[in-house]
Amino acid sequence: MKDAFHSRSQWGRALVLPRDGKITRVMDGTYGFAILDAEGKRIADFLLPEQALGTKLAAGSYRLEPYVCARHRHHFVEVTVDY
């Protein structure tokens, strides 16, 4: 997210799992993030990115919503899910 470019939705990525999976790696996260389901319901919150390791997710579509630094107003996190 970068306020000057209104890029929050442009940089967001969908996470689509054809089968049940588990988070096995989280990279580049200084701040935590949330996982939202296809309806936009928040299903998981992680204050620290590494807290997500081992989280199981059912097959379906999700959206990752990184927490944003109040000063710099941007954040990046990469999540790997094995299924």
C-alpha cells in the first residue's frame, strides 16, 4: 500500500488453493498480516509474520491483507502454502 498511488488493491494478490493446504513459509514480513476468505471475512490475524507458519487453510480463495507501517505506509509479505 502506498497512499500517493492508492496501490493497496493493485498490489494485493489472491491466494487460491485447489486443495487443503498449510502455510510453510513467510518472507519479507516486518509486520503481520490478515487472511480474508472469499466473502471478505477475516479468518486469521498474525501480529508477527512467523506466527502464520503451520496455519492450515481449507481449499478455496483467500486474500492476504498486510498490516501497514503508520510512518512509511507500505508493506510487503510473501506467503507460501503447500497443498
